[in-house]
Amino acid sequence: MSENTVSQTVSVLDLICKDRYASAIDHKRQRNDLSSQAKMWIVRRDDYREMSIEASKKGKEAKIERDECNAKVKELKALRDEWHAKAAALKETDDKEGYQAAREQGNKIHEEMAQISEKGRIAHQQMQSYFEESNVARQLSDAAHKKYLECRKASNDQHTAYVDSLKSIEEIKEDPFKLQ
């Protein structure tokens, strides 16, 4: 081989190595960008997951409050019905004072029952709202996790391409005649 041919071969090999090195650097940059995106998606996923857990916790608290109100309403309804039954029985005996007192007691209990019932209705609406909020946050968390996995896989693929590019440069340097 002439000196000129060796010089041209070395020059071509240098160009090939420079090209592969530039490719390796590009893969490394893309890998780093994708890793940064993956980290951002992890933060979002964790934030959404925390929001979901917190909303679910508040929903469970509202459910307990609603159930307590419903139990109290059921108890008061039975008591109110007892007083109205007493009032009806007293009406038959012409005991107007007894009838009026029993009727007023039944009405008083009914008013309390209506207030507690309203409180239970509000707690029920809050419970539904919190559970819906929890579901939406969970769906967002799942979507963010999916994006994280996509970025992580793409980052891993870029890392593999980066390492392969560096290996090919070393192989060329070791044996320039095995050029791939």
C-alpha cells in the first residue's frame, strides 16, 4: 500500500470515527433529555397519586359523616313516629293539651331530623365529589406513569445506541479492516 493510500484510509477512518462519535453524542443528549422527562413524569405521577389518596381519604370521612347522619335520621324518624302515634291516640280521647304537646314534640323531632338529613345530603355530595376527584387524579397518575415508562424505554434505547456507537469506534480503532 502506498503512503497516499494509507493516508487516505486513515483520513476516511477518522471521518467515520468522527461521524460515529457525533452520533454517540447525539444519542447521549437524547438519552439525557428523555431521562429528564422521565423524572418529570415521576414527579407528576407521585403528585397525582398523593392527590388521589388525599381525596379518597376525605371521601371516606364524608361517607362516615353521611352514614352517621343517616343512622341518626332513622332513629329520629322512629321517635317522631312514636310521638305522632301518641298524638293520634290522644286525639281520640279528647285530651287537647296532651294531643297538642305530643304533636309539638313530634314536630320538633321532625325539624331536627330534617336538619340532620340535610347535613347528611351535603356529606353525601361531598363524598361523591371527593371520590370523583380521587378517580380523576388516579387516572392522571396512571397516564403519567405510562408516559414515564415510555420515556424510560426510549431513554434506555438511546443509551444502548450510545454505547453501541462508542463500541463501534473502539472496534474501528482496534481493527480498521473490520469496518461495519
